Amino acid sequence: MHAWTATLLTLRTQRHMPAIWETTVAVRTPDIEKLAARSRWLLWLVVVVIALQFTPLLVGEGFGFNSMWIALAAMAVHLVMSVVLIVGVVLLLVAQGNHILMVIACGILMVAPCGNLLVLLLVNMSVTRTLRRAGLRVGLLGVDPKEVERIINPGLCSSCGYDLTGNTSGVCPECGKEL
Ligand SMILES: [Zn+2]
């Protein structure tokens, strides 16, 4: 097994590591609604960034543009996406209730070579943990907004949002979901 894969597996299985990270940096109660929304936003952003890695090459080969302009355009896109990713991570850490120094440190680390990958990985692990502790199901692309609604408004149907106050049948009268 490659050393890199082994390291990743260790990071994933050592559950106490993010726990230490959380207890030392969290100074405020996390805003679960914002945290879920921002993590979802950031995960999609990462997908877009990965997709963009391939676009300059595809455009260059397909349309025969001047390679210098393509290189410049690729650099500009890369720069913009880097800034957007930093802003995304900072907003996520703020919603998680981290100490301002922690937020600044991570923001600076994002600029370091390969730092953004490390920070994204650690922040994603930590945020996933915070969201799971709040009782949310976290998928590959974050939390379904309906899941957040279920936690914030326990009186509403998790499937359709129907108000279930006083419901005794155990079944949502609107969509038929079992409660
Ligand atoms: Zn329903």
C-alpha cells in the first residue's frame, strides 16, 4: 500500500484526532444551519475547481486558441478560484465557531503550496464531525437542506416540510412518510 493512501486511511480512522482539533479551537456554538449550507457550497466549489483543471487543455486543443492567452486565462481562473476557496474555508470555520486566530491561521495556510488541500481535508473532516454530532446525516456532497430543516424544526415532516404538530398517526398526512 502506498504511504500516501496509508496516511489518508489513518486520518480517516483516527476519530480522536478531529476531536482534539475541535475541543481546542471551538470557542462558540456552531451555527448548524450556516455550517451545513456553507459546507455544501464549498464541496460543490471543490468539484468545480477539479473540473476546471481540465478545461484550459480541452479548450486549447479543441479550438486552437493562442496558447499564451489560454495560459493567462487559466492562471486568472486559478487565482480567482483560489481566493474563492479561501473565502469559503474562512466562512465555514466562522460558522463552526472557531477562534478568530484559528480562522486566520487556516486562511494563511491555504496560500501555502499544497496547504489548501491539507486545510480542505482537515476542515471537511472537522465540519463533518460537528454536523454528525448535531444529528445530521452527512453525504458525499454535504447535508441535504431537508435534513437541516428536520433538525431545526423537529415538528415538520422531514420529507415534505408539512407541520406535524399534534400528529398521532405516525404517518405524514401530506406525503405519507412514516415518522
Ligand atoms: Zn410529509
